[in-house]
Amino acid sequence: MSETAVTNGFNVPPDQDFNTVSFQGSMQQVLQENVGNYVIVEFLIGTNNLISRQGILYNVATQFLVLYDEIESRYVVCDIFSVKFVTFLLPGYKPGQVPVQDAPAPQFQPTFSPAREDPDAAAVTPAQAAYAWAARRTPRS
């Protein structure tokens, strides 16, 4: 029988190594690298029903993940194959907390420039381009 880790009376299998060629870039690898962070996980139930669970990502295995729900003081074991979206909160933050502005916001590189033939033109983000396009299409009074 394999060893299990016991925490507060809750048994989980030993940690697996997802840093292999077969799991490279997989959901399991991403999740395992973020164990200990607060997450909101959305699951597809049936063909069009999304439900979400949230908590501290406690453990990840090949076929399941475990969330620790601090409010209810319980562990929730979830099927990893029905996971569709995972939202990661900043380390140390829970939903509803506003991050303190100690560090500058991350800078993102623009993905395109509207005037490719003009190298001096300022690059814009896709969101800025979409807003500019919508603003041009809005009728003015």
C-alpha cells in the first residue's frame, strides 16, 4: 500500500511529479505549481451547467484536485476532468479583498500595432483597439 499524507485527519495520496514530458503544459502541472493559492474553480456539469467552488488549492493528482474551504472548514475533492476555468487570486488574497498597491502593476507588451507601416506609431492593446472601434461606431448626438 502506498504512503498517504495526513493533515488534520484528512488523507491524500503522496504528491505526484507533473514536471514530466507527458504532463508538460497540462492542467495538472499548472495547478500543482500553484498549490497553496486561493482559487475559484468552475466545473462543467452536464452539457451547459457551470458550477464553481472556491478555496485554497490543497492537492493535485492525475484525476482529482482538493480544495480547502476555510469558511466551512472542509476539504472538497473535485474531478479534474470537468474543470473548465480556474481563477487564481494574488497570493495571500481572498475574494473581496483589494490588493495593496505596493508594487507597480505588471506591464504587458502590446500584441499588435494599428499602424504597422509607421514604426513610430504607439502600439495599443487589443482592448484599447476594441474600445476605439466601438467609440467610432457609436452615433453621436
